[in-house]
Amino acid sequence: MRKRGSQHHIDGLLALLLFGVFAVCVLAVLLTGARAYRGLTQRDQAAYSRRVCVQYIATRVRQADGLDRVKVEPFGESQALVLSEDGYATRVYCYEGYLMELYASVEEVLQPEDGQRIIPMGGMELALEDGMLSMDITDGQGVKDSLRLSLRSGEGAAA
């Protein structure tokens, strides 16, 4: 009888050991999956922020595209994209880690800190030459994205 009782204890211990190994394996797979998901989510969020920033600027330029309505001018310590219309100007620029927008009368003297924060951004370089607007945008992690827009000011307009 003693042999049978010890056999049952060993069987129970073996089942408990197998269950423990299974539980550890499941936990390891879950932790690995959670870590991979977190990495993918962060990467997608950074890519989303860059795309939103680029598309926001492209949309603003397309809305304002007209004869001499899109300019690049110095503003504070950096450059600003200036979109003019009927005595008012919208300045789109980078200031203290954010894409900023400032809408005001052309005559008003304002500072970069007066604008409204749009989206976090690391930096922005602008150039406007021969109707081609070039922008190099850097996000908060230092990843760069470029945008080139051909201004069509007045092309195809009826005379």
C-alpha cells in the first residue's frame, strides 16, 4: 500500500511541475508579445505624427496657393511659411519643439511665442525657389521627412 500512495504523490507532483512549466511559457509569450506591440505602437505613432505634420503644411499651402500669397520669411530665430490673404497672414513655423501657427494682420508685430501649438515637432527647414517650396521636417526623435510642393499660382486660370 505504501508503494501506491507514494506513486500518487509523484504523479501529482509531475502534473504540478508540467503545469508550472506551461504557465511560465505562456507568461513568456505574453510578455514578448506585449513588448513587440508596444514597439510597433510607438513606431506607428511617430510615423503618424510626421505624416500629419507634412499633410497639415501641404494642405495649408494648397489652400493659400495664389499669386505671391506663399512666402518664406525670417520669424524670430527661424523661418516661417507665410500664407497671405486680404491683409492677414498665417505664419506656420517651428518653435520650442512644436509646429506653431499664428494668424494675424500683416501690420501686427508679433513674436513666435504668440502662436498656437499644433503638433510636436523637432525642427523645420524651408526654402522657396522658382515656385518650388521645399521643407525638411524633423520629428521629436530626430527622424527627417521631406516635402516638395510646386506652387501653381495662377496656372490654368481664366484670363
